[in-house]
Amino acid sequence: MNRKQLKRVLSRMLDETEFLSPYGVRALSRYHKDHPYEVHVNGNANRVDYEPAESTTASSAETRTGAGPSGFP
């Protein structure tokens, strides 16, 4: 990654309307709060919504084990 590309990435990561929050870096840009990401594959619509804090859907680990992530203090 060259200097120009790094500046472009960091400008989005450090923007509070994108990835930066008071609690750290978001996994998904806040932009998607008003603009959900949607892709259509084989006639099925798949959508990713912005969900601050706790998710409303189970993660793959929760689906497999019935429990949330483990091993974190």
C-alpha cells in the first residue's frame, strides 16, 4: 500500500460517520445505517443492516453451539 492509498483508507477509518465510534472502530461502516447493503444471488436477497452494539441475529458460533463467543475476559 502506498502513501496515497494509506491516507485514503485512514480518512474513512477515522471518520465518525464511517468506521470510528466513541468505543473504537466499527466492523461495518455507519453509512449502512441509512443505506443497508443488499445483494441478490440466485433470486435471493441478502441484506446486511447496521446494528449498533448488540446484534439482532445469531453469529455462526451461536448458531452451532447455542452460546456466544467464549474465551474473552
